Amino acid sequence: MHERSRQLFEASQRVIPGGVNSPVRAFQAVGGTPVFFREGKGAWLVDVDGNRYVDYVGSWGPMILGHAHPEVLSEVASAAARGLSFGAPTELELEMAELITTSLPSVEQVRLVSSGAEAVMSALRLARGFTGRSLIVKFEGCYHGHSDFLLVKAGSGALTFGNPTSAGVPAEMTSKTLVLDYNDPQQVEDAFRRFGPEIAAVVLEPVAGNMNFVRPSQEFHDTLRRLCTEHGSVLIFDEVMTGFRVGAQGAQGVFGIRPDLTTLGKVIGGGMPVGAFGGRRDIMARLAPLGPVYQAGTLSGNPVAVTAGLATLKRVLAPGFFDTLGKMTTTVVEGLVREAGLAGIPFCATSLGGMFGLYFRATVPTTFAEVMTSDKEAFNRFFHAMLRRGVYLAPSSFEAGFVSAAHGPAEIEATLSAARESFAQVRAD
Ligand SMILES: *Cc1c(COP(=O)(O)O)cnc(C)c1O
């Protein structure tokens, strides 16, 4: 059923390293051949062999309105007809900045970039420039893009500095990054007691979506906010995934936290390359051309990309959008739990807004270590069983899932009937 995908993957591997332009697409975690897609419409994807799938990846988050939304496409087409790029300011960028700053009260000023990784990298430089300090605190299992300082895992002890997780990153680059356990307030207390005056920034996913889906405690958030304030460190919420995805005010709205800086991406581009970082006016004032922290981009604020983002955000910010999306997501997740229960499979799931986690274990994990104890083999069998039955899940048990506004009762029905057979097959294998 995947003949053409297999041929294309073969050919791609000759001219593209691993056949893909971003590693997780290669299906290494689940095995088998990645599916090559031809088109998408609403909640559905069609692959190059003509198979149809209900999509729960949504391009890893951006496609919150579903694929090829007609009005978004028509706005993008008009923008493209007016010119693809000017390298000079446009009214669209002002509109986007006003939309972001009115939606997120913590963001007083914002700068647009072209990816999530670029947004976080720039926010960290700004935090260091603002504080005049070098140390960064991050958390195991949180992903912030592929920049050198952030490709790091914990050192040998809780309060030792990190080691690179990628070849090509000199140890010096990660020697200023402290990697702590997510959702462990005590470790953060200890780190600040020891290094407080040297900590430039604490960066985290305020709901983690790159180690499956992990919702931290309110105490964790409150502790981070209090310690950063006490020590003059910059609290950075990396909301590249959660921004305009878990709620209209992102995770900061859900937890009632005012971060100093926020990074955005994914949904704010609606499927085109847009990222952003913003926050306190006094911090943003340190950025070039006003201040000494340099940051720039030829295609930053690109008019076509920003149009796709604006067209998406306006619909996402309509009253009731997240109520409906949240209910749809809950229905999917509860249905999956019910089907797994009927099949007698240890399984649980949870969601927030249009984002969810599926776990092949008995209870919802709250730490990276707990996520790591889920049954990866069971997930992989389930993944392939669902794929054969026309449901496209993220090809790894360490990724969050996404529901779009285009998912409705018909898609849920198709998903749950596929799940019934797939869970039965997982048990039988
Ligand atoms: C996806 C993601 C990034 C990286 O964004 P890119 O657009 O892939 O560079 C950074 N942080 C988080 C939390 C993400 O989910």
C-alpha cells in the first residue's frame, strides 16, 4: 500500500541525508518507510499512493485549522500576488505584532523571525545581553530547536553542567547550560541557591510536548517565577508549540504566569515559516537597532508567511474556538482510553486545548523518567496498525499529538474504529 512512498524514499536517500529534511520524519523510532504526502484537506492527508489518513500530526502543530483552509489560502494567494519579499517593513508585521501583544499580556514588544529554533536562540542571547550573565537553566526532555547551547543533556550530577547531545557541538558551548529534571521544584531551588547570581535565564516548555506530553505542576511554575524574580534572571516560556494551541493565551494563560520573554512559532505561521520572541519592554529594548544585542534576518516578517499566520490566528482567536477544539480533543482521547481498556492494554491519555499525549503505561507521566518507562514496542505496533487503517499519528512515542478545528465526529469515528482493531492487534502480537 506504500509502493510509491518506498520508491521515493529510496531515491531521496541518494540525494538527501537519510532521505529527509528533519530527522523525526525518517520513521527511525517506529521503523518502516516514511509516508510521502501529496496533499491535505481539512483533517485528512492523502499520500502519494492515494491512501487517505486522519491526521494527528498537523505538521507538528501549525495546522490548527486543518490543511488547505480555503480562506487562508485565498489570503495567502493575494499576498503572494503583491510580492514575495521586500526586506523592508510592511503593515502586516505591525498587524501581527499588535495581535500577539494584545493576546499575550506578558508580551509588550515582539520581533518576528522565521523558525522556532531561531526565536529561542535569539531570546537566550537577549537574556544574556540584558543580564550580563552567562548561565542558562533548561530541563531534560524539553526541546528548544537545534542551536548549540541547547543540544545538551544533564551532566554527571544534578548540579553539574551539561554535555552536548550532538556531534559538532564543542563542550564549551554547553558548559554554561545547567540541565535539571522537569517538574522538580526542589532542584530549581538548589540550582538558584548555588548559582543564582550567575543565571541569565531559565527556559522551558511550559507544557512539555517534545517528550510526549507532560503537564507540569502549578508549584513548579510558581517556583520558577518566584526564583527568577528574586535573582533577576529572565524566565523564558518557550511557547513555540503551546502558543495559540493549548488556549488563546498559551500555557501562560493556563497557569497564570507572566514570563519575562516568550517564544512562538508553529501556529503563528499557520504552516509557513514564522517564529517570534517577545516580552518585557525593558528587555526587548536591548535588541538592535535600539540596543547592543544583535539579531537580524533577511526574510524575517516575510509578507506571505505573515499573511498565513494572521489568517490563521484571527480564526483561532474567535470566541469559543478553544472550547470546541478542547472538547473535540477530549473526545478523541477518552475514546482511545476506552478502546484500550476494552482490549485490556495498559494505556492512558490526556490533553490540553488541541494538544494531547498517548502513553502505553497505566498512569499519566509527570516526569521525563516516567515517560521513558512507557512501552515503546507497544506504541510502535499501534502506530503501524493505525497507519494501515488510515490514521496518521506522530512516528514516535515521544511526541505530542494535535487535533485541528477540521476534526469532527466523522474523523473521530474513523479514528476510534481503527483504534479498536489496532489495540486488539497490539494485544495479539
Ligand atoms: C518545534 C519547537 C521548536 C523549534 O521550532 P522550529 O520551527 O522547528 O525551529 C522550539 N521549541 C519548541 C517547544 C518546539 O516545539
